[in-house]
Amino acid sequence: MNLTEPTVAVLFADVAGSTRLYEKLGDAKALATISRCLELARDASTEFGGRLVKTIGDEAMLVFPTADQAAAAAAEIQGRMCGLTDIDNLRLAFRMGFHFGGAIERDGDLFGDSVNTAARMVALAKGGQIILSASTAKELSPSVRWHLRALDLVTVKGKEHDIDIMELAWQDPADLTEMVMRPPIRAAELELRHGARTIRLNADTLSLTLGREPRNDVVIADMLASRVHARIERRRDKFALIDQSSNGTYVTFEGERELLLRREEVLLRGNGRISFGHAYEANPVETVSFTCM
């Protein structure tokens, strides 16, 4: 088995709004349109020393020897996309993200942290945007870094620490939204109380799970709760409650009406309580109360 660990720039290009394309154009025409976009990305990448690793639905995974080559290719691809004729008044655009670092190459495919981080970058991008990590920006030459602007500090799934992200400006700088100075971020803190137990979450916390299974961080005995009922996830300086249950999660913020989540999420704020699988009044015995610090 061929197994190497090169240092490369991994770039994802995802056709923005592909679901709407299928709804408006129909399967055959939408597929042909997306294929045309992916071929454009492949052809442009080869001109900058890159290669197409694979396509995944409406997304192309490309790899380049250097971060500069990935940046140049990304800008070229976005420029060529602007030259495509709108189809049925639908503007075609790529969401793009790339990251430079080590990767495992096996049988022509790439795996590892750099691939995962690049995938997170493209997920943060909007149509027409090119997003990269600040660590990747350090690998760019000064002439390319001149075209970057800092965007935000984000919590990335699977990463122990938050990541600074940047945008590569490939269009006229006059068309870009002017960025204000980033306000200082207060450290995230959340206190949970379950029975006699108190749990404090902070900036070092990525997530916490709640449910009936013993492997959860907080074990809920109520039989209306699901085995893996919900999770609390840090989002930079906030915490989000995400329902994953069959019966729903009920949240009450102090002074407000009870809110039902079904496969939904909400940002926790102030003080409140969480009930699992039923409204609080139906069984007020086992709850988790919270205080955002």
C-alpha cells in the first residue's frame, strides 16, 4: 500500500446553492451545470501546479504543493466563475476554503488533519468567498498576504483551540465590506447543576453530552430522555444547546415561556433550566439548570 505524508495545501471548492439549482433546474440540468463548474475548477488548478483529488457531489477537493499556488488557483477559479452566464437567473459561485499542512496520501486520496481543517474552512465560506486559517496565511508570500483580511476567531469542531480565519480578497478591494476592529472576546463560562452535582464549562471545553447512556458526561435517568439526548457545544464565547433526541428538549430562560427544541439548537443565555423529553411541569424532578457567567 502506497502511504506517504506530504506537506500540501488542500483546497475545497463547493458549488454554492446547489440544492436550489436542483429544485429550479431539475436533476439533469443541475447535474450538468455543477459538472461544468467542477471541470472549471479542475482545469484552472492544473495551471497552478495543482491536481484534482476527487469530487464529492457538488464539491471538488484539490491539492497543491504550496499555499501560494492554492491561493492563486482559488482566485483564478473565482474569477472564471464570474465569467459564466447565469442560468435561469441563478448566479453560480463557489464557496472555497484551504489549509496548508501535513496530510496522509494513500492510493491517490488524502487524509488527515489538514484535509479536515480545509473542510471546516469551506464550510465557513459564503458564495464567492475564499477562507483560510491564520496559520496557512503565514505560509503565503508577502505579496499574497497583502490581499488577506482578518475575519474572525471561530470555534472549529474537532479542534482543541479556536482558530483565526482570514479571507483572500480576489475581487476589487472597493467591493469588500469594510471591517471594524474586532471587539475583545470575554472568556466563555457556563455553570450546570444536575442534582447535587455542579459542572463548570469554560474556554477549554469543546462539548458536553447529556442522555441516558452511562457514557454521557451528564447521565439523565428519565426514561423519556434519549440515550444520547443532547449536547452543549462551545461556540467561541457562547454555549449552544443542541437537541438530538426523539422526544425533544425543553428549555426555559428565566422570566420567559418554555421553548421546545426538536433537532434544533439555541444559544444559552442568563439563567434557566433544561428538561428532557417532556415539559418541566410534566415532571419537574430531574432537570439541568444553567447559569451563563
